[in-house]
Amino acid sequence: MSSQAHAAPHVGAAPTGFVRKYIFSVDHKVIGIQYYLLALTAVAVGIFLSVLMRLHLAWPTLHLPGFVGGLMTPEQYLSLVTMHGTIMIFFVLTTAPQSGFGNYFLPIQIGAPDMAFPVINMMSFWVTFVAFVFMVGAFFVPGGAPLGGWTNYPPLSGLGEVTGPGEGMGETFWLISISLFCLASLMGALNFIATTIDLRAPGMSLMRMPLTVWAWLVTAILGLLAFGVLLAAGILLLLDRGAGTSFFIPAGLVVSDTVQNHSGGSPLLWQHLFWFFGHPEVYIAILPGMGVASHVLSTFSRKPVFGYKAMVYALCGIGFLGFMVWGHHMFVSGMSPYSGLAFSFLTLAIGVPSAIKTFNWLGTLWGGRIQFTTPMLYALGFVSLFVSGGLSGIFLAQPAVDLYLHDTYFVVAHFHLIMGVAAIFGIFSATYFWFPKMFGRMMNDTLGRLHFWITFIGVYCIFMPMHFIGIVGHPRRYADSTGVNYLATPLLHHVHVFMTVAAIVTAIAQLLFFFNFFWSLKFGAKASQNPWLATTLEWTIPSPPPHDNFGGNYPSVYRGPYEFSVPGAQDDFIPQNLTPAQAGQAR
Amino acid sequence: MEMKTPGKGSTGTALLLALLIVVLVGWTVYTFGAGKYQPPAPITQIGQEIDVQYQRTLWVTGIVFVLSQLGLAWAIFRFRDRGQRATFSRGNNTLEALWTTATIVLFLGLGVMARHAWAATHFVEADSDAIRVEVTGNQFVWNFRYAGPDGKFGRLDNKQVASSSGNPLGLDAADAAGKDDIVVPTLTVPVDHQVELLLRSQDVIHSFFVRELRLKQDAVPGMVIPIHFTATQIGRYEIVCTQLCGLGHYRMRSFLDVVSDADYQKFLKDQEQALLPAPAATAAAQDAAATATSGVAAK
């Protein structure tokens, strides 16, 4: 579309020094890999924390190494809950699919040499890195990590150590980390939007963009509008904690018989600000996965995406409605019940574009020639998990039904399936799919498949039973079941043990992935330019791509992104940059 | 792995994946349907209505779940690579319109049907003759206050809060209306009589949840949030905290005792006579106090 794409700052010789090339690099590909490796580190930490939690829930008296006296205390359990959630949501589910793969492939897929603002891009990664250091650092400060959950509601999070260990320095570290993360994400979002709007290759009209690019664009818009709100909320809470303000803390609180010196704040204000960010954040995590799923399903069904335009509108619809549903987290918060009803209908409405996407994925498969590559297996798993996790949302969207299910394990099951493992399946699919392009080598297929089978069965065995104990009324964030009679039953205990065993097996299976990833970097079979016979621009350049992506020959685009099995064409795929003459068909 | 030759190995994979999805569907439908995991029977009219709505939702989502997952499994098996050429299709606007309309009708229809139970509990204020009990959460106990014979809640003064010396709510010693206020660690209400709870918190956010009431409401510091219900079954039910409130969250538990009218009057009389300033907030005392019929003489 525009000629400035060819005059981006990236053009020129690649840096040769180690630091400029691999550490403080401004190359979007290096930055994408940096983000991905950060997410890989974070996911290892997050999984480890979840296994500790599961062990404790199944066998509360089990002696675990690393805990004073060998037993996990309730406050330690809650800090694991908090840190697992925070690390997974911010540093894995936001970092890998959007900042990682988006950074690497968005410019290439639209035919650009780099992001619009390469230096800002570098800064967003390094600020995210510092945020991660602060987050993990919270474990090591006096009092340990915070215990207020990833939602971090004040006053619990606003009064300091008086409300619990971890609410002192640990909580401050948490808030600093999140604020930095917001800052980095704002820079990233800005970059993604500017790049998509301004740097598309000639012929790459909006309706010729791959659905991955659409997903990254909508996600970036969500990020731009959402992270600023959380940043503000985080700073206000830091002020409440350190500077004596009372944005979120009302007058006259008494903790341990001591009156707190605050007045005039509102705890609900935090919830509104947090969820105004928090709900779009759910879509920030899942939309890139939807993009990848559409992309991969089309490629390995050898069929165009069914209803491409409907998919684009559904993405935009989810993004738009995603900002109007935050109140469904607050049905029982004390918010006006009339607002509750409005949020209920808006939430049920967001089920509609979600359903449109699901049906279109099935439509894409229908009549296809399905090739069960590892990335395809993960994309199929994504669809199954998305359906399973999405439908439980219909229960929670109704305030009357939520009166019972709110803050039970039913909710834990719901969001883990849809924004946890469905999004993770999107990341896995993307990894197996793009690894050959990123590193020039194929990942091992046998290990990949084994990893898929165990993980697919495993995640269902972990999270499906959580619905069942949620229906019994098991509240979430309970350190153990001893305090409530109806929880201390053999039935619920057996379910906890079952889920824990499933979690351990699934966690161990992830070692297959880590091994495969690093082993294939060095020993994987050499990948050709287009091993999947795919159509988008990244497959028209060498694997791995040269420094400025297209080696100076910037592409022009002549067709949509998913031209598979076009009648009359010689091959069953037509790359986007082929002219009608080259494609051997009159258009 | 480079692109495989057509069809190689795809039947086994397709079968396995399709089969796994079918097993998943069977397991899920069986477990949701078999009734092994159930909420306890509701003890309010609205609770029954909520259960009906839950069942409706289970049917609608269940059918969508089964059809989509089986559709996925079928597509995986039926359209596996056997060397065929894929059918070329960019989509179908009729189908798009059809499933968009169907989901709008189904999902929003459920919302419309769920409206009544929510409105009946949340849009309508409690009757003027409802029994009013103030519920206060603090880390990590519940306290329940009845207004006493004068029908008036006494003033509270946060500076006078002293849970160890029997004034966990900080009843203002200077206010006569508070002299007869009853403060107990469990909630006793008469059957078939509307009860209004006024939820408060002293420190952080807590949440009041009784499964049998199908009712949950956060207790937010700085706010007084009213909820109401009419219990129709005599019995003892657990009150649990469902908002993360700190390290003792998992054991912040109390009891709801729904008793006959006569027993309720007896409970009030006993409490008025005893008028413990406030029982100590230990678990043992909580259990004991619920059925306490005698105590030290009133101050």
C-alpha cells in the first residue's frame, strides 16, 4: 500500500556485535524470540507453582522441600495462588502470543522490514524483563510474595503487612512489576497498531491480512485502551500504600482492633478499574490464539478460512464487546443490581461472536483434506477447549446463577479452560508451526505428538472435574478443606487427588516440549523455505529470514491469505505474493 | 518434518483424536447428568427458581457442547487426508446468518429467563416486617447483631472495637439503643419468615455464602449491603467466606440455623437474658454459643 514501508529504519547492515545483535537488539525477530524465551521461563515457574498448589490440595500434610517445617502454611498457599495467576496471565498469556509471535510475524506477514518503532520495541521488551525480575523478586523479600490473588483487591492489598504477610514489601514489588508491565504493553500496543496501519506492503489491503494479523491488531487496540487503566489503578494503589492517600480505602477500617488511618476511598473503584482492564485482558490472551487457530486450521485443511469476513467482524465484535462486560466479575460485589443485569446481557451477547468463530472453524474443516501435523493437532485441541471453556461462561453470565457459582471452582474451571489452556494450545500450535521459520529447523514430530496427546488428555483431566466440585459449592482460593464441613468429604478429596495426579503427569509431559524445543534448535532437520506449503508472506522468504526480512525485495500482494485448493490452480496453495500470471490462473 | 505424502498415518491419528473427543463428551455428559456432584437442596423459593434456571442452562449449553464436539470429532475423522482434494469454499452467508441468529436467541433467551430470580432478590427491597440482622465480617470471623427488644441497632464506634474483651463490633457504650443489641457468632432465623441481612465488613472484603440459600454477597468495608431471603426448611447450614480475605480465608466459617418460630422466640429470650456483651471469637465458642441457653448475668 505505501512506499514508506520500504524506507523504514531497519534497512541497512545487520549489527555484528553480540550485545547489539542479541541483547539490546532492535530487530523485531530477535525481540520476538526474547519475549518468547521470557514467557518460556515464566511458564516453567508458573507450572512449578501450580504443581505445589495441587500437591498441597491433595495431601495437605505432605512434607515439601523448601518450606519451613516442611508444611505449606495457608499464607504460603495463597502467595502461590497469587503468583501463579499473575505470572501466567501477564508473563505467559500476554507475553508469548502477542509480544512474542506478534513481534516476530506481524511485520513479516504484512511485508514490512520491521516494526514502525524499533527502539520503542526494544524498550518494551526490556521494561517487561525488569517487570518480571520485580515479580519473581517478590518471593525473596521479607514477608514473601503477596497473597491477595491476581485481582489484588484492596483493602487487603492496600494496608500493608497488617492484613497479612506478603502484603508488605512483596505486595509493593507486585505493584511495581505490574505497573512496569503496563507501561511496556502500552509501548508494544502502540507499535503494533502503527505498524499494521502504516507498513503494509502494496496490495496488502485490510481484508487481505492473515487472521493472525487481525488478531494481533485487535489485541493491540485492546491493550492500548486497557493497560493504561490498570497502570493508573496500580499507581493509585501504590500511593494508598505509601503516600497516605485513600483512593480505595474507606474510613474507619479496623484491623486487629486497630483503626486504620484512611478515609474516603472506595474498594469498588479498584474493582471497576481492575476489571475494565481485566476483562479485555482475557481477550488479549485468547485473541492471538484464535488467529493462530484460524490460520493453522486453514493451512492443514487445505481450505480457505470459512467466512473470512465473518471471522474479522467477530474478532472486532469480541474486541468491542470485551470492553462492556467487565461488570460480570462484580455481580456479587455490591455494585448496583441494575448494572448487573445490563452486564449480563452484554456478556451473553459476547457469546455470539465467539460462537460464530467456532462454527467457522468447523466450517473450515468441513470438506477439507485434514493433515494431522503437530501444529494442527494443537489447533484442533484449541477448538475443543474453546468450546468447553466458553460454554460454562453462559452459566456465569447470568447473575442469578452466578449467585451460587461465583468464586467457586466452577469459575476456576471456566477461565482455565478458555483463557488458560486454550490460549496455551494456541501458543503450542504457533510454536510447532513457526519454529521452522524462526530457527530454520523442524521440531521433532514424534515428541511433538506425544506431547500433544498427554497434554490434551491431561488438561481435561485437571480442569473438567473442577466444574464438578464447583457445583458442590467448593470455594476457590481455599488453602485446605478442613475449615468447612461440606468440603471435608471423601468424594471431594478424591477429586482433588485425581486432579493433582493429572496435573503432575501433564507438568512432566511439558518436559518433552522443553527438550524438543532446545534439542531441535541444534539437531532438528533442516527446514525448507515453505515446509507446510502455506500461503502467507513469511513462507516466501528463507528460514530463518534475513536481517531485513525480505532481503531488499519487498513483496507485493495480489490475493487473500488463504488461497488453498483453488479450482484451476496448479498447486493446492497460492502464496499471497504470486501474480495472477504466476499462479497460473486468470483473475 | 516436511509435508507428508498424502494420507500417511492420518487415519490412526484421526481415529484417536475423534475417539478422545467422543470419550470427553461421554464423560462430561455422564458426570453432569448422573447427579453425583450436586448442590444441596435449596431452602428458598428463589433457590428453586435458580436451580430451574441452572438446569435450563445446562440443557442449552449441553446440547451445544455435544453437537459442537461431536461435529469436530466427525470432521476430524471424515475429512482426514486420504489424498482427496479439498472442497473449495470461502464460506456461506446463509449459514453465518443462521448460527448467528440461533446463538442470539439461545443465549439472550437464557438471560431473559434468568432475569426474574435476580430481580426478585435484588430489585425488590425487603418487607417492612422482615427480621433484620446485621452481619459483620472481619479477619476471620462472622458476627451477627440483632437489634434487641427496642428494635434499634445501637451506634458503632470503631475506636471501641475490642474483640478480645467482648466488643468485636465496637458497640458505643454511650448509646442506650445498643444496650440490648444481641451479638452472636452464628445466625439464627425463624423458618418461613423473611430475613434481611445488612452486610458490613470491618477490614477487608469478605463474602457471605450459604449454598442452600443460593445466595452470595460480598461484605465491603465502607458499605452496608442489604440482602434478603425466606428460608423454608428448618436445619443447620454452613456459612462460608467466598472472597479472598487473607490467610484464614479457608476457615472463616459460621452457621445459619433455621428454626421454628417458637425456637426463634426462645433464642431471642435466652440471648436477651444472657446478653453476653459478645462471645469470644473462637471456633469452639462459635459452636457452643449457637445453642447456649444460659450464660453469665447481663452486665
